[in-house]
Amino acid sequence: MVLASVLALGALVGFAGCSGAQTAPESTFVLLDGSKQTSADLKGKVTLVNFWATSCVTCVAEMPEITATYDKYKGRGYDTLAVAMSYDPPSYVVNFAETRKLPFKVAIDNTGAVAKAWGDVQLTPTTFLVNKRGEIVKRYVGEPDFAALHLLIEKLLAET
């Protein structure tokens, strides 16, 4: 566990150390309704991309806060995309989304290609905040500090 945390921190520091924001990787998200969305579709909104699993205790625990954040900012150009990991049975993901009445888009990464494209995500939850230009401005491994996240969302929403 400690090694995984150190590796995650190393990846986080390496990511944060890049000069300038990194463009969100090209990927196609298959949503629960069967429709598709691409990374290019993220442009124009501030978007939270959350990699999660129904078997992840922290993911399940943070979902009400992710929902509250979505509800708070959705009318201001903010969106959320929850990406279920490839090992998560699709029926579990659908059941979770329906019973919790998740108000945002939920995708299933059946092949693991999306997680791979976004920096080989293996630890859940891993969450990215993408600005209106389609650039990743923040990566969180584990549950974000939601108060700080809200401040960053406010700042990004104010950008033109």
C-alpha cells in the first residue's frame, strides 16, 4: 500500500511538474446509453473526469460529493464524466448509476484503453480536472479536497 502511494505520488508530482497544461488525451468514452463522447467533446466546458469502480470503497464514498459538485456548477459550464474501470462488471455500473440516480455521464472502459490513454490509470479513484481548452489542469489520486476543488472550478469557470 505504501509503495502504491509513493508511486502514485511520484506520478502526481511528475505530472504536476510539466510546464504548461497537458492536453487531455484523445479517447472515446462509451456511455451507458451506448452513445459515444470523445476528448474533443470536453472542450468548451470545465469537466471532471473521474476513474472509479463499484468495488472501490473510496469511489463509492466520494460519489455523493461528486454529484453535489456537479449539481452546484452544471448550469455554469461544468460537466462530469465518470469512467468505470475495465474490471468493473457493466451490470454493476448500470445498477450503481441507476440506484444512485447519478445525474452526469457515466462511461464504461471495457477494454481499458481510456485508462491507459489517461496516464495508465490503475488506482481508483483517479480524477482529472479539464479546463475549457481541453487541458488537464489537475490530477487527484484518491478523494479530492472538495473545498479546494470547488475553488479551482470557480477559477476555471471564470476563464474565457
